[in-house]
Amino acid sequence: MNTVVPEPRTAAALAARRRRTDIAVQRVHDALARLRREKAQISVAAIARSADVSRTFLYDNPEARTAISAAMAQAGEHRSRTLADQDDEREATWRERALNAEDALKAAHTEIATQRTRIGELFGEIRDLETAWTEETVQRITTENTTLKQRVRQLTTDNRTLDERLKAARSNLRFQDRRIADLEAHIAEPGTMT
């Protein structure tokens, strides 16, 4: 068998290329871990930017391609689980709102029925009151009401007159108090007595 042994220079170049590839693959794994931690969307473009590698490298390198496919599949499952959880939350929220609306509707119907019953009772009382009064009773109450209104007007006039008299009496009293004070001051002065 003939085994081709690479020249030392070629072997060194291949080893350097493998090291660069391994470092780039490690950066891809680090970028994937960082995107998962940040809960960012995992895409070839995002990984290429984050790992500072070309998209061609990601498609050509089998290890990088496998890691990206696995991460995208996992993110897709997580996204579908998240969407399902959000749908469940929305449904639960709507279910709760529907139950609350149903309870409010029942309470409203009960209140309406209660109010209708009360309105019926009040109409019955009005009808009873209207039938109990005869034309003669209505005429008597109207006359009494007119008499009371006249009496209120008379009392209001009397009250106004008495109020005016009270004000006049207070004014006279103040005048008399000043007059008495002047006379007392006049009497108290020593040389003014005659």
C-alpha cells in the first residue's frame, strides 16, 4: 500500500486550518448558548453575526450545521409550546370573562324582575289612592289648600311687619342709649351745671 504522507508544510497548514475550524465551531456553540440565554430568535443569520463566521461556513461544516438544526428544532418546539400556553391563557381569560358576564347577566335579570314587581306594586297603590277619593273629597282638599296658602301669605306679611317694627325699636333704643350717654357725660362735667 502506498500511503501518501503530506509534506510537513502542508501538514502544518492543515493543522492550522483544523484549529481555526474548531475555534469557529466553538464560537458557534457559544453563540447558540448566548442566544438561548437571551431567548432571542435562532436563525442562521443571527448565529453567523454572533459567532463572527460566514453563513457558508455554517452550511458547509457538518458539526455547525447539526448544532444549528438541533437548536432551531428545540426553539421551534419551545415556540410552539409557548404559543400553546399563550392560547391556553387567552382561552382561560375569555372563559373567565364569559363566566363573569354570565353572572352579571343573571344578576341584571334578577334586578329587573325585582324592579318590575316593585313598579307593579306602586301602580297598584296609586290606583287605590285614586279610587278612594271622590269629587267631594278632592274639592274639600283643594279648598283647604287654598285657605292654608292664604293663611301662609297673611303670616308672612305679619312677620315682615313685626320684623320692621323690631328694627325700628332697636334703632330707637340705640338712639336713646347715645342720648343717655351724652346726658350722663354732660352731667359729669364739673363746671357745666347750672
